[in-house]
Amino acid sequence: MEGTGKLTQQQSSIMEELKIQDNSPVEFTCPKINRVMSFLKTVEMVAPEGEDLEYFHRRKESILDTLEEIREANQALRAWGNQQHKKAELWKSQAKHFKQLITQPFKH
């Protein structure tokens, strides 16, 4: 998701769909990451005298790249957590079923 500070229609639709299936205890971080990235893009770099301005621009790009990596890691973690939640719900259902089987009287 591009760091413009605003979500595109497609991004909003995807997020709404994910929220329906989401069991995460934290809210989506993409909008927050977008706000930080948008702010960073508006910051004008002025190099101190004798310093290389290009160095500061590379650092700024490095920060933006790192924010994208954080976004991707957050999305992967959220997907993993939701997958684990689904597995736990399935196991819970199966355990309940097996408990019922075990506690039923044996019929010849």
C-alpha cells in the first residue's frame, strides 16, 4: 500500500473484507504507517554545511523502505494470527465432539 496518507478505494475494500475475518486484538496499522510516510515525504531535508544532502535523502528513503517492511510484517503476522485462530476454533469444535463421543453410554 503506497504511503500517500490515504487509502485507495481498492485498499479500503480489501481492509473492510479483512476486518470481517479478522480476530486480531489490534487495529490495522496501515493507515498509521501511511500517515508517517506521508509526513516524511513532506519533510524538506537541508544538509548542515559541509554535509552531503544526498546522504540525508538516502536515509529518508531508507526509513520509508523500513516502514514498508513493517507494514508487510504486520500483514503477515495478522494473517498468521487469523489462521491460528481458525485452527484453534476447529480443534475446539473437534474436542467438543470427541468429548460427547466419550461421555455417551456404550451401546452393543
